[in-house]
Amino acid sequence: MKLAIIGYGKMGHEVERVARERGHEIVSIIDINNRKDFDSKGFMSAEAAIEFSRPDSALKNFKECFDRNMPLVTGTTGVWYKHLDDVRETVINNKLTFFYASNFSIGVNVLFAVNRFLARIMNGLPQYNVEIEEVHHVHKLDSPSGTGITIAEGIINNIDRKRRWVEASGVSSDDLVIHSLRDGETPGIHEIVYESDVDVIRVKHDAKNRSGFALGAVLAAEFIRTKKGFFTMNDMLNL
């Protein structure tokens, strides 16, 4: 495939490396200093764009792609999520192609599925309280992470006694607490902890490096190559 990369930080470089290893051609790389290249022949020749940028740049990048009918895979997390329904509506109404994930790691998406299944079981066991612990590198801008929020939503949607997620400390038993730590260059650790008076159940995913995230994004670009619509990892992995 001919691929464009939007955002050329550490993830952008890793996406480039993985894409080339899989035999794809990188025809355009757009970062903060060359946004005019959205109109370049290279970008317009791409079959899909993969975007890992800043939370405050994501919606602008989406619009650039949507205006050019460019299939888009995004791994940017953060504040743009509050516009997710609007983005979905734009994609569907205009027959565009958009693939979004809070985390492109195959293992993390298995964790999401396990989390939902476990939460349904724990809904009937009120003696267990549940919290989420996550650790990311110090460069990560959003807190909690998109991954942490996705885990939290999977719990809230399946456990009646949890109504909302909060950071650091809860004010009532209805709160699902997410503890977010930013430490060094940690790629990402996420742990779901159920605790009662007699035992503790822990489910954990620990990313070794960024390669798994980049691979998932490139696989997503391959997945949407001939498709129209709004897609997630659940579609690609049949979860």
C-alpha cells in the first residue's frame, strides 16, 4: 500500500519502520512544519493515512483527510473524544473511511474483551471493589489515557454499582478510580484490580515497546483498504 503518516514523533517513526518492513511505501510524512503538504501529490496518492499527533491537532487533521476523501487511521487520544459522535456522523453521512482506537495493541484489545467479560461476572459480587492502575511515559499528554478510559467504560457499562470514573480518589462507592502515573519512558502498563476483604484479582497488560501499537495501526490501514465506514479494533479482531 501507499501510506501517508501524519505526526512524526516517536510513534510516527515507529509506524514508518513497521510499514516499510511489511512492504508498504511511505509517500508522504506530514508534521507541524509542513501542513501545506496535505495538498501535495504525494499525500493525494496515498491509499490511507495513519495519524498519531497531539490531542489538540487531531480534529484539524481529520478534517484535512475528510476534505480529500482520504481513508484515515488515528491513534491520537485525548480531548477530541468528546467529539467522537460528531466524527462518526460525518464519516457515515459522507461515506468516508475512518478507523479509531484508543490503543492499537492486539494484546490490549484482548484485555478490553477480558475486562468486559470479567466485569459482567463481578457485577454479581458486590464484595469486590474495582480500581484501574496505569503507568505511561512522561511525554504522554492526556491523563487518564484513552486506554484507561476504555477500560473504565467497559467496567461501568457492566457493573451496576459503578456510575462514573474519577482520577486519583473517589468521593463515593459509585466512583471507579483510575490511578494514573507518568514515569520515565514506560510504553504503557494497565492493570484492573478487584479487591475484597479476603483476596485480590489482578488483570494486567504490560507493553514492552511501541512496536505493538505501530503494528496494530498498520494492520488497521490494511483492513480499511477497500472499505467505507467507521471502524474500531472490535471490527478488525472480531471482538
